[in-house]
Amino acid sequence: MINNLDIIIPVYNDADGLFISLCSIASQGKLPIKVIIIDDGSDEENNYNEVIKRFTNYLDIKFVQLSPNKGPAVARNAGLEQATARYVSFLDCGDVYVNTNSLAQTFNDIREHPESFVFSYAHMSQKETNGYDDEYIPADNNRLMGKVYNKLFLDSFGIKFNEEAGYANEDIGFNVLCRLICRDLNCKYLFESDTSMVRWSYKFDSLTRKNNYAFWYAETKSMAKNMIYAYRKASELHVNEKLIQADAYNAFSFIYTLYIGALNEQSPYKKDVFIGAQYFYNNYFSMDEVDPQLFLQIYNEYMATLNCNDAFYLKFPPFTIIEFLNILSKEKITNE
């Protein structure tokens, strides 16, 4: 079977970003790829046909229009339904490949590691300060940037994006589920590389990124919802419960540090973070007995990954992570 690739691009009111991304794909040369563009209910003034016409001699493009706008999870799932290639990948509008050899490198990795179901790469990210300087981000198994998936793997396990968790963090649930299944089967099924594949474009006017710190705080609940979605699906697929538990403890460690950070900054979003933490607690820890010793071990391992500047305000928190669990257990349940 040929190692072909479908690249799925959801687009919403961003013809300029679509043009930039298609230019980058076209620059990759003659490769067995198809581009699937999913218009997620854009306004009528966005003339995507004019953009697509400029690439008809260079790219195999399929355009699908959805209406009304339903968010990135629905758009990405629609792309997966249209995909027929052996492998699929996702590219956001405005994002580009790091160089003209990026996809050739991916195909080479696929040939050398045909047993892998998910190929995870590092990516470059525009710094928020000026939107131009690149920052190297190691392979992040929670996000979509620079990942390639075996389509049969996704279909066999029914892996889709969670359409019930709003307009943010849908890629977290998807990738956590992929990661847990791969590691449960065999670590070799998850290929990880330090090579940068995609350059993520920081958009100042993005719906979710106008204020990145506010985004992280305010969208804690959507992150928690997507995590819980992944853990429930993994449990239904009989993934090793210890793997799920360790991942959940690590995820809650991140939420805890977010809350301590919000308190430290006196952020107006601290209540949002607390609600997200409460949702996570009510929907995960109610299903599983907490192992304090293991929890502290994983939390300490998580803290060791942070640099000193990030961890400074966590050295003397107002309460420990275990005490935070106790606080959440006594609060009124808020699952809406």
C-alpha cells in the first residue's frame, strides 16, 4: 500500500491564512499528498475558491463547506470522514512547514518506522512578544502541531475529536487518547522526533489567543473536559488503568500549578481555573481512589520539568496539591 497523506485544514474567516498554508504545502514538491479544506461556516465574503484556484496546478485539493459554524472539533472530524489516505495530518490556517523538505522527512520516517501509528515532531512557535521571533518547542504529545496519524489506527479505535467541549483544547483529548493507546500497546507505536516540522503562527486577533494567559486560565474547564473525554474513552478500550491514572495525576498537577499561578498573579480568571479543577476532580477522582504517594511522586516529576523561574512561586504555595484535592472535595459540585 502506498504511503500517501491527507492534510486537513479547518478554516474559519481566514482566506489569507489559507493562502499562506497552501503556499507552504506546494513548496514541498511532488509528494503523494491531498489537501482537505474544511470551511467551518465562514462569512460569505471569504472567497476561498479564488485562493484554491491559484493552486490547482500544484496540489490535489478537496473543499468541503459546513454550515453553520460549529467549531474546530466538528471541522476536524469532518476532515477525518473525508480522508482516504493511509496517513492524515492537520495544519491550521497560517501555519507553515519549517522548510521545503519537511514532508519528505516525514515520508522517510514513515518508511523507516512502518510499525508506528503516530509520528510526533517538535515545532517552531512565534513568541507572543512580537509575533516574529521563533521559539523551539520540543515534541508535545498533547497538541496537533507537526503530527501524522495512521488513519487505520484512528478508525480501528474510533478516535475522534470531542465535539462537546467548546471551541478550545479539542486537540488535547484527541492526542491524549492516541498517546495512551500507543503506550498501552507498545511504546514503538509512538514515534517521537526532535526535528521541527511545523511553524505555529501566533495570531493576535485569534478568538482564543487574544490574551494567551487569559486563554489558559479561562479555558481550564475545556481542557479538563477533553482530558476526561480521553480517559473515559481509554477506559472503554481497556487501556491499562495505571497508565490512565498516571496521566491524570500529571494533568491535574498542571491544573494545580495553573491555579497557584492565577492566585499569585491575582488573576481575574482564578475562579475559572478553580471551576476547571473542580470539574476534573468530580469527573475523574470520583471514579478512582487517590493514591497520595503516587500522586506526590508524579507531581514532583512534573515539577522537575519546569525551569526555576516557572517554579519559583510554587516553592512556597499557600497549600499543597493534596490539600487542594481536599479543598475540591468539600466544595459544591459544579459540573455544568
